[in-house]
Amino acid sequence: MRKNNMTRREFLTRTSLALLTAKVSSGTLASAAEINAAAKVYPVGPLEPVSAIRQRPEWRRFIILVWQWQNDVRQDGRLYDLAGLHGFHIDWGARKDDLVRLSKQRRFPYYVDHAAGKGILHLTDDVRSSVIGKESLLVRPYSFADPRTIETLKSLLRVNVATTKKGLVYGYAFDDEISLGSFNNPAEVDIHPLSLAWYRRWLSHRYGTIQNLNNAWDASYAVFDEVEPVGFEELRKSTSNFSFSKWNLSRWMEWRHFMDYQFAQVLADLTRYTNKLDPRTPAGFVGGQQPSAYGGYDYAFLCRAVQWMEAYDDGGTNEILRSFWNRPRRIHAQTYGASAGYRPNVWVLWHRLAHGNQLTIAWPEGWMLSNSSGERTLAPKIQRLAATFREIQGAAGEFIVNPNSYLEADPIGLYYSHPSIRVGWAMDSVTHGAGWPKRSSGMDGDNLSSGRLRVSWCKILEDLGYQYDFISYLDVMERRIDLAKRFKVIILPQVLCLSEREASALSDFVKSGGKLIADALCGLLTETGRGRASGALDALFGIKRDESRGYLDGRGITEIDGEYASKPFPERLRAYDGAFRYRSMVVFERGTRAASGSAGGASETAEVLIRKQTGSGQSLYLNLTPLAYQYFPYRSGEIGRAWRELIRQAHYEVGLRPRVEILGENGNEPWMEALLWRNGTRYCLAVLKNVSPSGDDPALLGDQKRLTVRINLPVRSLRNRRTGKVFGDVTSFTDEFNAWEANLYEFALGK
């Protein structure tokens, strides 16, 4: 028997859970037995990915969807036409029938924001102030373990989707800038009684016996019902001991891991529910944050929980999403503000398309204005961008946007370890002492060491002409991926935390012929943040450690000092001043040496570039940190050259060379990126400057206007998708384009 698509047992369980929640909230005593019995409805096993939903056939081109702020598509339709814009957004959705009709009349697509309301997934200002900037554990306003919270979200979805599904809807966004607390700000939530019951059941499933948990945590609980979560403050002082082997962050790490899991499970539930309301349209959220210890942003979980996402361009989020959602394709996007100069604004749009974004959401501040007589006009900067808006949304980008296309990356993997990101956040927070609760998401945007490091690795590989895929630590732990089949090289960017299962999989990868590269701090802790006497992969890398010699300058472990966040970037790297160097590169571990059977290079009292052969594969332990590479003055100087030479040679040793060679007047054209998109037997090559629109990079903002390059690539039936120029069957060809744009070439591979 089913009642509203729910079994009788599910109905009775959830009804009793709702009654219990009301009892808890009203202050009426609820026994632990009642809470635990009710909480049995919550999932505790692996998070199974929600099904992908392909975008509709009519969404075959890149699209700019304009946020309805400082403009109204109903009154500003003429300005949309002048600017070459033909997409918008609907807020909430209920009683927005006029916007749905406009969508159908003008063939304007839209996405729905706040489809699940505002103030629950994204806590509003008056509410979130109660959970941020505090060290104590707190109940989250609108707990995600409270069935009334979930039912409120679903009731809002029902009314908003009922209206908006009738038009040309691109996707449903539950809310904007969602978070467990507020963005990535530290918020020690959620100790609602039902959340704690869920946590304890999850721990029981994860550990099996209470003794296993006690052994891992150095605890002495009698039963799982006694287990209490721990916030960072309780463990903070232990992080001032700079010997990782003595750390045990398990109680905090497991609590954070569970909250990320809870957050993703709720989103997966909302996604599946929305699919029942409208099976044709993907569900997800917008305003995504970078991976961090707080906020719920474990992308290994999130990419299983939703079907599309718009995320801010911090910490490599776009490349993580592109990697995890490459096959099958899911929709990922980034915000577009048009707030800088003309060239950066144009470059950003081409970069979005070339990197697999199917759309961008425009924040139209100052785009449409009212003059002194009340007449609505386009801002001059938007008038100038109109030609780019039209072309970027035209036929040239159809190949990349096609859901059957995917980026054919080189067989290079960058390891995504969210437990290591949590530990990295703890290392960054050491410099703040007791002031860590004030470490804001805004500070992390430019000063989160794990984010900077991840982007630096991306840039090194891209500058060398390679593309890559991120590897989900969950996929490795759950044995959902065959590493040896997909990769020749795997890079571990400060992967401090490794489970025994991950370590075994990476060891097998090397034994079967792969090359494993680690920069520093590899495997010093378990996946739960417990220190090891020796790293999980020390034997594989052929290294031995002496932690007493310290790290970096010998006085700490914080790479980017957030206490100096207002200073220029080089001044935040205070731990580099007294650090050892190999050439111009910073040595991280002062006491690491090559063990017997391996060989390395000397750098004062430490050793670097430690190599070892295992089976038919190789390992390379760099003992160097590339974190500063992203900063363009370093990237374009001696530090950048040293890193490119090192990593180029490491890939050449296993026969990996760039598939595309881009030459200028004086040899290799600097700061270029090549991306190969594949659809069946056809390819599309996107070529563009690999820079940043921030203003740091003269390669984009200088006087150079037209860029002439020679591209070496043996192909058949080559044509320029932008200009229509036909090159035919070639092994090399010359073409030109604006340095702040991209060129797109379609072809088949040569024999």
C-alpha cells in the first residue's frame, strides 16, 4: 500500500518522527530511546549519486542568464535585444505566470532561484549571526535533521515548480549561497537531538563496534549513544604541536565529515524529490563555495547529490566539477559580473565556454540604467560587449556545449582529498590562536592554503600543455574507479590524510606501472586525522622523516598567514623567509631523507626529488611546495620556470608529452592553454591565454592585440568554428585571433 508515493511504514515512521520533533522543540522531554528509534529513517551508508539529467535539446548553445536585479526582463526586453541577451531568472516561481508566458513567447530560457525558498538552506543575516564567530557547538536554525525543515523545503518546491515547469526552464536552484552555517565561515552546527542521533547511528555503521571507535579516537565510550561531537576549540591547542605524528583530530574531523555527509544527503533527497515534480529538468543550487572544512563543501559528496551547480571561481571549483561531471556531462556554471575592463570581460566568457560551462549567470550591476528623462539605456560597457555576447551564444560553441561532448584529458590525475582540506584549514588556523572563529569565508577566498595549492597545480599542468582530471577520494575508498586504467600519472597535492584503502589503491597503481608524485606531507595522518609514526606511503616513496627538524622555516606549519591578509601576497608567505630552498623552490619538510633503495637531491639538510622504482612503476617525492605558483609574478619568474622544468621532466620520463604544441614568434607561445573536447570521432580544440582577469597578468592586459600562433597537431578536415576558415588535412597550421579571446577548431584526428 502506498500513500502519496510513500509506503505505509515510511509514512508511520516519518509521522512519528515529526511528532517527536515537535516534542523536542516544545521543550517536552524526549527519551534517548525515542530519538534513536525515530532517527532510524536517516541514511548512514554511502551516498549514492543521483541520476544525471541531460539538458534539453533546445539548450544546444552557451547561454547567459541575467539575474533580475536592477533590471526587469518584462520592461527591458528592448535592452536585452540590443545587448544580445535572451535568458533570465525567476525568483521562487509561484504566481510568476507572466514570466513563464514571456519565456514561451520570446523563447527565453530561465533558471529558477530560491525554488526551495530563502532563509533555510541559506541562513539570512539575522539568523546566521547566531552561529558564526563562536567556538561552541550549536543547534542549526532549521536543522537538516528536523523533518519539518525538509517538509518546508519540499512544500516550497511543490508550489514553485508547479508554475515554472510550464516554461523554458533550464534548471532549479534550491537556493543561493547555501551552507551548513554561513558560506565557509566556521560554524559548529548541528547538535539538534535528531542530528546527534543520526550522527551516532552513522558512527555505528562506520566503525562497527564502539571499541573500534575508541581505538581510533583514544576514547573510552561504553556505547555509541554516549558519543558527543567535538568542535575545533577543544582540539585547537593540540595543533600547536607541530609533530603531525602526535595529532589526533578524529573527534573533530569525523564530526565535520558527518555534517558534510548530512548536508549532501539532504540535497540528494531534495534533488530526487524535485525530479518527481519535473523529471525533465536538473535540480541543484547556485553560489557554490570553494572546498573547505566548514559550510558543507565536500565536492566529492556534493557532485553526487545534485545535477547542476553554479559555483564561484575559487579553489579550482570549475575544474573539480568538470572532472567529476565529465562523463556523463552535468551542467556546471560560474557567475559573470562584467565588472573589470573590456578585455578581461571578454576573456572570462571565452574561458567559461572553453572549460565546459554550458551557461553563465550574469550579475547585472550597472548594466541597464535610467537617464535623467527616465529612459532606460544600456551601459556603455554592455554596448561594447554586445558583439561578444552574441558570438559566445552562437553556433561556434555548440560542439563544447553538446551533452555528448566531453573533455578528453591527458591521463593525469590530481587527487581530491577532502579530509586533507580539513587538516589544511586547521594548519592555516594555527596562526590565529583563539581567534580562529573569526576566520571568515572572505579571508579564505584568497588565503586558504589548500585552495591556492590546488589552483597552482592546475596552472603548472596547463602551462605545460596538459589537461587533467581530479580524482575523488570517495571513489577510491569505495572502489568505484580503476586508477591504473585511467591514469599514467597521479599527483597528490599535500594529501596529508589517507585511509589504508586509499594507500593500498595508490600503491597498486604504482606497482602496475603508474607514476605517483607527491609534493609534501603525504599520508602523515589517517582519513580521520590521526597521526602516524610514518606516512602511509613512506615505504612506497622511499623516504624517512625526522619531524623534530620541523617544517618550512622551522617555526610553524602555516603556509599563508591569514593574520596578514591585507598585505600583498608575498608578505603573507612569512614561513618562506627562513625555509630551505632547492633552486628557487621552497622545501616543506626540513627533516625528510631518502631511505635505502631510493635516491634524492640535496637541499641544505633536507632531501628533495626522492625517487623509487616499485614493480613496473615509479614514485617521486618532491618535498617542495608549489603553492606560490599561482601568483603571476612568481609564475612568470624563476620560481615558475623551475617548477615547469621539474614537472615537464617528470611527465617526459613516462612518455607523456603535450598533444598540442602552440608556437609564437620566439618558440613556445607563453601562457597558452589547449583543451580537446571530443564527441564521437570528432574533436574541438579550444586555444586561449591561460591567465587571470584580476589584473595581475600583463599577458592579457598588455598592448598585444592580435595573436598569431602556429599549432602543431596532425588532424583531418580542420576548420575554424568561429571564422569558418577551412584548413583541411594538416600536421601544422597558422592562425590568428585576439589575445583576450579564444579560437575553436573542429577536426578529426589524423592517421
